[in-house]
Amino acid sequence: MSRIFITGSSDGIGLATGKLLAEQGHTVVLHARNASRARDTQSAVPGAAAVLIGDLSSIAETKQLAAQVKNFTHHGGGEKPFDTVIHNAGIGYGATSSREITSDGISAVFAVNTLAPYILTCALGRPNPGSRVLFMSSDSHYGGDESLRNATRSHSYSDSKLHDVMLANTFARRWENSGVQVVSMHPGWVRTKMGGGMAPGGLETPARVLAEWAVGKGEFAELRSGAFFTTSGEEQAHSGAANVEKQEELLRICNEVSGVSVPGE
């Protein structure tokens, strides 16, 4: 059985994936923004090992969430670290918070979609061989600006989703030949709070694909590290996501804003 941590899993694709994995008997740790949502999530997925709480728009709360995750692996869940981490949380497209500047002086979109997965990945350290890390992106990333101009104050969902592909590529490059698979994904336009009721797809397909991938099964289990894929297969990502100079610039920006550095650097 695998141990999986999924951010942004109080509803939508994250919740649906968590349900599937918990029903299969895996150790699943979910995440919610606040205590009320956490209670609802635990009720929806009674088989979840835990539902951790943290508002990812806050740097301090994101760091506290990272500490909770590490505490679970060392105390609440035994000594074994997570086999799979899915950075699923995201905001944008009509959410009230998507136009906010947070108390940290950065846009909420950058905080949740870009900075939070960076902080959590760094804080959890280099995964063990055989582990998997996924940065949830979108086909909207093709419209992102790889120049990184004003990145921390941008309200652009497309920019943040390009950042996610860049982060996946960066960590895949750093952990090359380590046996760790780092990928990014476009789950499709599906009926969620973000996708809206007019979206043509349901949750079933992306949840199934994610659940299979998370435990090393299905057609995407052997994707090369650094791949960008959809539920239909691997696809070519935005060319800017492969720009190593810009990848390193994004890491420097995230480091400067959060005070969290990449493990070993």
C-alpha cells in the first residue's frame, strides 16, 4: 500500500482522487484550507488517515502545513515518508481571492498556485527513490508569460500554471537519476468550482488517472521525469517551461519571497 499526500483535496479532483485511493486501502492524507472544510473532508473520506489544515495563501500557514506533513510521517504515520505528493491546490478563474494581494505582499494566485508547492517540495526534502511528485498545471499554461516580470504580483492563472510546469521541470532536473518521478499535468476542463458547471468533463477520468499514477499503475506510471501530460497522454509543454535560466530565476524568486531554499543548496 502507498502513502499519498494531496493538497487542495477538500473538493473537486483532489477529493475524488483521495476517495478512490482511500477506498483501495492506501494511506491518504488530505488537505483543507480551514477547520470547517477539514471536518467536511473527513466526513466525505472517512478512510483518510488525516486531513491537515493550512491556508496556502499565507506563507506562514504553508510552512506550518509542511511541518504538519513532516510530523505525520515521523510520528502520526510511522517513519516511512510519502510515496507520492500531489500538488493539486489552485485558485483562479472567478474566485474572489484570485485578485487579492496577500498580507505577505504577493498575489494570492502566485501564493497558492506557485509558491505553496515550491515551499512544500523544499520543506519535505528530496524524496526517496521510487517516489512521485506531481505539480497540477493546466492547458492555460500555454498562455503564460515565461519572462517572470512582476511574477509575485501577477493575478494571471496562466502565468501560475506555467510556473508549475517550470517547477516540475526544475525538480526533475535536480533529481535526475535519483529514481524520483516529477511530472506536471493538465487534468482537463472538468466540472469543478473552478471549471464551472458548463465544463464538458466530469471528475471520474482525471481522478482515476491520478489515482492509478499515484500508486505506480496505469499508462502514465513510467512517464519520463519532467513530462507534461493530460488524461490522453504526454504532450509538449510551453517552450518557456524548458528554459533552464528562467527555471533558476523562478527558484530565486520563490526563495527570496519565502525564505525557503531548495534542499542541499
